[in-house]
Amino acid sequence: MTEQVSSFFNEIGGEPTIRAIVDRFYAGVADDPLLRPMYPEEDLAPAADRFSLFLMQYWGGPTTYSERRGHPRLRMRHAPYAVTPEAAERWLVHFRAGLDEVALTEEQDAKFWEYVTHAAQFMINTPA
């Protein structure tokens, strides 16, 4: 008998929830003049898939992201792009829209939002 380990990933609804958040996020990024140039691929689907896999793994889901891409090294992967405080704020606007798309509890939403707001600030690599 295998024991199911509880994780935040499972608590929020797993992959469908993460993908819904990320899909809404990228719908906003696609039309954002500040952020869109940071995604050089014409089709945002590969970036959305990578971001979904990262978030799934971060929150206790499958480790597919690391299996495919190795350690996240987020700052290194974003170094070629000027991540300004304004870009971080725009990123959060679109992520907030993604969180608003799904039915998280107030506590789950707060936990997710705390992580992404910290991550957005951590990624800033260029002053205003």
C-alpha cells in the first residue's frame, strides 16, 4: 500500500490549476509591450510549459522540470533580460490575473502570492 503524500501542489488541484494560472499569465504577457520582448520565441507555448513545470515542481508536484532542464538557476536564466522594478510589477499584474482565474482558498492564494511577489523582487537585475 502506497501512502499519498500531501503537497501544496495537490491541495490546490495539481496540474490543471497550475496550467490555468500560467495560461492566463501568458495571455497577459503576450500583449504586454514591456514583457513580451523578454520572450523571444514567437510561440509562447514552450515558455508556458517550462513555467508550468517549474511551478508544479516547486509546489511539490512532479520533478519533470529538473529532469528536463536541470537546476532552475532562475537568475542566471533571466540574466540576458533587463528585469527592472517596472518589469517585475508588470509580471505580478499578469500573475495576479492568473491566480484570480482559479478557485484557491484565501490561505492558498496568500501562500502562492507571497512566493511570487518574493520571486519577482529577487529577479530584478536592472535598476529603474
